[in-house]
Amino acid sequence: MLMGLADTFMLSAVSDQAVAGVGTANQYIQIAILLLGVVGTGASIVVSQYIGARKMFEATKIAALSVTLNLVMGLIMSGLFILLSKQMMKLMNLQGEVLQFAQSYLAIVGGFLFFQALITTVAAIIRVQGWTKQAMFVSLGMNILHLLLNYVLIFGHFGFPKMGVEGAAWSSVISRAVAAIVFIWLLTRALEVKVQLKNFITWSNEFVGKILRIGIPAAFEQILYQFAQIVLLYYVTYLGTESLTARQYAMNISMLIYLFAMAIGTGTAIIIGRYVGARETEHAYKQVWSSLRAALAVSVVMVIIVIIFRNQLMGLFTDNDEIIKIGASVLALSFLLETGRTINITIINSLRASGDARFPVKIGFISMICICLPVGYVLVFVMDLGLIGVWLAIALDEWLRAILVLFRWKSRKWQRFALVPSSKE
């Protein structure tokens, strides 16, 4: 998250058009990363359940196979971004400088996305092994390197040319490459049963099937979400550059709110996977309610801070009064949006970890596509609410899904979706 925030903040010193272009390009990058999550998410959950069942040899084989699968997928995506970046950005109704910035950023960052493919899978596996601090330190180092390279390459310091948007893109690529190398080294140390070269090239229909059983629905649910966000972004392009830029700044500020919910949701998913693998479903059931209370408490505190200082936070990115006004108006709706989002992040992660990955997809299609997009269109273009209409539509979607997943977890239907039998059976 910090890499995107750093790019937005530092490119705001170049121009608001640069921020709008990079923000739009990042929508495609995020969808690609979600597709890479098919294997990363699926593998992490399957490995977690096998660890809970104390089947360590199988856990290592699944981990190695998932790294190879995602690397191949990442290489394919990188090629597509290099070939199609211009056409993809023209689809977003961009023009002039904004289009040039977006195309340039997408071709470079997307063209080397296979580094992110490695990071996505390896980092997820390292975390479920319990090496969460080590993963955090690698990510921290990646971000420090990214900030330094941004400073050098965007603004042209220490004899380097002033590259602007292209500098931010190359900074992201180099930082991810270094992080990928370190993560692979950590993987060889984190697995309880040491990985061998043959594990990376040995195919298993059983393991691949289990990875995809979780990974495909999990990724598809997130793709539905990002598709809805792209359509809503398309609405915003008709509202002008100010609204487009304000949206990007406001979304980056919102990340500071749901970052903590994501942290709690990720940690909870690791625990739930192990409980389900060990058939300790009662512990899993209670853990989710405990985690949800903690996530909501932290999110509410962050929401209050953002609402109080929304004008000052927007002012960190731009001195354009119109952009600040638009961004601050949508940040005022944070309590309505972020509480629902926190419930979804916590419980949907837990449903996936239990093996119940299809339910979020079903409700996501109904809520995000069939309800959120039409309502957003009406609010933006018929009721003329502008960017506020987009935020209200997203809030409606989050709360509809939040209510449904609350009932799903309480029903305990997720208990029948375990992926691996306990070693006791």
C-alpha cells in the first residue's frame, strides 16, 4: 500500500495530471495482482490447513508448486501489459497528458509484474509458516528502497535524469525485484520440511486442484470488486480531472483506515486455517468474533481521525482548493463506508481460510455488479451527486455484503468445507 501512496504523494509534486494517470493505470495493475492471488491465496490457505493437520511434507510440496505456477502466470501477464498498455488506457476515456502518463507507467510496471507474482505467492506462504515479522521487514525494506529511488529518479538527483512518472515506475520495478529475491531466500529457511528443486517442477493434480478450489473463487470475488471500481472510475472520468484526482487522493487516505482491518483479517485467516485443518472449529468460530471486535475498534478510531483532519490530509497532496473540497467531502463519509468494509475484510478472509470460498463470490456479484453499479450511475448522473455518489454506492455494497457474511459465519455452514483431513482421522 505504501508504494502506491508514495508514488501518489511524490508525483503530486510533478502535477495533478500525473497522479490521475498513474492512479488510473494502477487499477489495471491491481486487477493483475488479484489474478496472481489465485495461486497465492489458494496456496496460503491450503498450506495453512495442512500445517494445522501436521502434514508438513505435503505443505512444502504445495508451497514450491505454487511458486512455479504463479511465476508462469506473471510472465504471461507481463507480456500482455507490454503489448497492450496503450489500448488498455484508451479504454478508460483518458486524453492528453493524463493518457501519456498512464500508458508509460502501465507499460513499465506491468511489464515486470512477474516480480510481484513471486512476492505474492512466497510472502503468503512465509506468513502462514508464522514468519510474519520477517515478511514485514522485507516489505519495509522494499518501501524504503522505493522511496529513495523515487527521490532520485522522479526528481533527478545525484546525476540521474529527471524522469517523473517513468522514474516512479522504474523505482517500483527495482524495489519489487530486490524484494522477490529476498523472499525466495526466506522461503528456503521458513519451511519446516526443506524445499528441494524437484518440488518446483513436480506436478500434482490433487494439490493444484485444492489451490484453485480456493484461489479461483477468492480471486474472482476480488476481480468483481475491481471491475466495479473500474466502472465507477469510468463514471468519475466524466466529472473532470479535479474529481478524478480527488478520488485518487481520497482512496490513498482511506487505505490508512482499512490497513489495520486487513492486517487483522490476514492474521485471523492464518489462525482459522490452522484451526480448521486440526478440526478445532469451535476455536475458529470464536476467534472470528474476537478479531472482528478488535478490527472495528481500530477502524473507528482511524475513521474519527481522518474525518477530523480530512482537509489537512488532502492538503498534503495538493494546494488545489477544488480538489481538496471534493476529496474532503467524500472522506466525511468514511464512517459509513469503512465500518462495513472492516466487517467484510475480517469475515470474508476467514470464510476463505475455512474453505468456504464460493459464498463471497455469489453475494459479491449480486451486490457489487447488480446493485452497486446501477445505484452509482443514478447517484452520479441522475441525482448529480458527483464523487459523493460513488462513495455512497460503494458504502451500500459494503454493508449489503457485511450483513450477509455475518449471517454466514453465524450459521456455521463453513465448517463442511475443510480441504484436508486431520492427522487424527
